Amino acid sequence: MMKGSFTVEIALIFPVVFLIVLTLLQCGLFFTYHVYSRCLAEQSVMLCIDQRKEGVEAEEAVQVAQAYLGEKLRRLPLQVETCSVVQENSFLQETYTATMEAKARMLISFTCQWTVKQTWMEPVLFRNRVDYLWEKGQQYGGEES
């Protein structure tokens, strides 16, 4: 065995092993932040739905959820580029969507994007609309016979 061959092997292997360990740590942190921020989005959407169940107006529920999400995301080491909670109405339901795009502040720059969407249907509105559809169906169905 030649003198110094062990030193050369260590000089070549150590940086590779160090980069692999560092990459694994960075990926673990990124996925932790990604999962945590996604859970925050789900909680903000559920907050909207809970507010609506308590009788709060949709715009106010969205503002409360937006404030909650913004406050919690400030604690993460993420550079948040866009963050929003949006409410959409359709015929029988309301849909709440939380979206975010952020960059992780780590050695390697990661970008994470997510969208969480949940729907809520107010029982009274559903019953009224279904009754209305039933009446119209009976009205048109009765004319054909």
C-alpha cells in the first residue's frame, strides 16, 4: 500500500458523504415545512367553514382565515410569495380555497406550492334549493301529463 493513499481516499469520499448527509437534512426540513404549511392551509379552510356554521358572513370568515394563515406562516423560514383564501359560490355550495407559493430559505432554494379546497353546503340553503327544484320539476312534469 502506498503512503498517503488513505488520505486521498478520505479527501475524495468525505465531501461526497458530507453533501449526501446535508442534502438529506435539507430535504427533510423542506418536507417538514411543506407538510406543516399545508396543514395550516387545511386549518384555515376549516376555520372558514366553522365560522360559516356559526352564522358569520362569508367575507368575514375569509378575512379571519386569511389572518390566521398569515400569522402562522410568518413563523416558518419560508419566503411567502403568494398566500390567499378565496370563497366561491355555486348553486348549492360554497367552496373555500387556500393557496400558497413560497420559497424555502435554506442552502438549496426550494419552491413549494399547494392548494387546499373544501366545500360547504348550508343545510337551509340546500333544503330550500332542493324544494325549489322539486316544485319546478312537479310544475313541468305535471304539464306534460
